[in-house]
Amino acid sequence: MYILSDTETGGVYAVLGEGNEKTVHMFEDEDDALRYVDHLRATDYTDELEILEVDPEVVVLNCTNYGYKYSIVSKDDLIIPPS
């Protein structure tokens, strides 16, 4: 699995949803993560992100500890960043 991380802070990229809930996307396919970063750049997102390969169990544990939600983006899913 792959997640996005801010290269400056080392923080994990999370989408802010309704009710100020943060969701971390875990991508099954690295190409999908790359595509998502390209979509972010097209919407003028300025923070520099890197793609990290991670153990999904560790991400789930951290999301639970910090009150974040998480989603698993499979190869058949298409997601675009919120505007």
C-alpha cells in the first residue's frame, strides 16, 4: 500500500471532510497514488508530496490513535481531490 506524505513536515496527507474529519487514502497501486498527486498539483496544491510504501496495519493503527479515518483505494477506484 502507498500513502502520500509531506516532504517538509513528514506528515501524512489527509483529506478534510465534512465535520472536519480527516481521511488518509491508502492506494493499492503506486500509479494511482502518482495520478492523485498530479490531480492535486492541477488544483494548485503547493505542498510537496512524496509517495511512501507502507504497512497498512500501521496506518490503520495510527489513524485509530489520532482519530483519522482511512480509505483503501483499489486499482479499480477513481478518486479526485476535493476542490
